[in-house]
Amino acid sequence: MQWTDRIRQTKILLVVAAVVIAVASLVASNLLTRDLYEEEHKKMEVWAEAMRTLNAGDDNGGMNLVLKVIQDNTTIPIVVVDEKGEVQLSRNVEEQPDTQLSVTAMRWKNAGHSIRILYDDDNPKEFIDVCYDDSLMLKRLAVYPYVQLGVVLLFVVVAIFALLTSKRAEQNKVWVGLSKETAHQLGTPISSLMAWSEVLREQYPGDTLLDEMDKDVRRLQLIADRFSKIGSLPEPVPSNMNELLTRVADYMSRRVSNKVRIEKLLPPEPIIAPLNASLFEWVIENLCKNAVDAMEGQGRITLFLGEEMGTLVVEVSDTGKGIRKKDLKSVFKPGFTTKQRGWGLGLSLAKRIVEEYHHGRIYVKNTELGRGTTFRIELKR
């Protein structure tokens, strides 16, 4: 719980920090961009005034200063056109035909980036328009906040992913350690029970209860073997799926009330698939036990086996109370349970066995409150 709270707090802090950084960056960059834009506009006014002075030729002594002002503009793209739209001058623009320059100037003019200079204040029909665009530096600065925002968001995503991965790795270690320790602890009493079973069989060779005892001991041995394989990659071997589902159905039938009916829908021909039979039986058993709990000890469980376009399909259906829609995303998460007692690890373990050990897929095919649920397992042949 403490680890979960720490993860949640860390993610919240990361998101808040990212938002603060992004907002501060956008505000600062927008202010700076606005200041630069105003400064460039003032420069263009000075440049236009220099052009007017040069065209008027009314101060021969200041021509050198005017020319210097014009030549000092090395960043702002400019196209000067006359009243007919013909290009008179251009600076800081890539070389291109005058017709293209005229189109560019018109686009800038329509955007409000132009200053008109009259040759004669009394004749407004003769003029030139100084059309300009934002400098390359200003354009880059306008884009920079969004690039920075993307970097911040990427950092947050990577940080959260790293935290979740760390949490998942720690959970996996707990899983593996708990499973192997359980298998180890079961080993000694199972060996002792097997030995005592042999002693009792020698003393009471005709006692039929010993056969039932042997079945339970073998069951314990199977459970210990399953736990010992968690955390490793067991080698899959060709297994008869028809027999596997039959074994599960027979096992569950002996351990549920006569009010629960278990039906099998199996193909007439055996289906052979490479898998670890012991672990896969565990998956089907978990699904059946959950179905019994969902039906509250009364109803029907259906085990279906088939093939669809080269994919092996196993479905476990029940007539239980169904799953609420808001819980569908959580059913396979460790700790999720609708029972008052239980750890909520069965479906999480089933998902791990199917996806990590058998490279398959398990999901809720359909569910309806008060009608039942169908879990579907798909394995590539």
C-alpha cells in the first residue's frame, strides 16, 4: 500500500512539475517573441523611412547613413514593390523570379506585414510597399516552446514508465519468491505423506480409502510442481487438449455441489498443442473456481475447445452474476477480487501463464449482469 501511495504521489509531482515548467516556458517565450516582434516592426519602420529618404534624395549629406541603415538589415526578409506590384528590391530572400517574389510580397502584405511609402504626399497613387516577414530567429523562437513542451511530456512519460516498470519488477520478484518458497515448504510434508501412505498400504492392503489418499497426495505434488515452475520458462511439450479439459472437468465435478453442472464441448478429433500441461490446467481450474464463486454454488459451467483460422480457442463460460463494466479493466490485476476472502491473484496468475509462458491471449469475451461471463483463451498453433 505504501509503495502504491508513493508511486501515485511521485506521478502527481511529475505531472505538476511538467505543467509548471511548460506553462512558465510558454509564457516566457511568448513574452520574448512579442518583444522581438515589436522590435523588428520598429526596425522595419526605420528601414522604410531610410528608403523614403533615399528615394526622395532630400538630404545628400545623410545618404551614407541611410545606406548603412538599409545594409544593416541582415535578418529580416524584405521585398519592396511599387504601386503596380513590380519588385523593386529584395533582401534576405532566396533568389527566385520576380513573379514569385511579387506573390510572396502580396502574401506578406495580406498578413499585415507591410509599410507604404509615398513618393509625394500630394500624389497617393505613386508609392512603394515595403513587405516583410518574421526573421528566422523569431520563427524558431515561436516554435521553441512547443518543442520544449514535447520534451517535458516525453520526460514525464519515460519517468512514469520507469516507475511502473520498477514496480512490476518488484512485484514479479515477490511472485517468484513466494511461489518457490511455497513449493519448497510443501515438498517435505508431501514426501512424508507419500512414505506414510506406503506404510499404511502394507498394513492395510485392502483399504480403499488409501487410493483416495494417494490421489490427494498426488494432487499436492502437482500443486507444488506448479509453484516451482513460476518464474522460469517451462519447456512446452505436445499435449492433448481434449484430455486436459476432461481432467479439469472431472476434478472440478468431484469438488463442487451437485447443483453445479459442468459441460464439455470438445471436438471429436483430439487437438494437440505445445504447452505446459500442468500450468495450463491451473489456468482452467482457476477460471472454473471463479465461475463456481460467481454462481454461488448453483448453475452451469461450459468448457469449449475449438480452432478458428489456425488459432486454438478455449472458452470457460458460466451462468453467474457477471462482471460490472467498470471492473472489466481490473479483473486481471493482482489484488482484484469481488469475494470477501481471497487475495485476488488467480486471474492475474492465469494471465501471466497464458501470455508469458504460452505467448497467448486471455480476455473477457462477453459478460452480462445476472446472466454470466465467458473467458476466452487464444493460442497460436
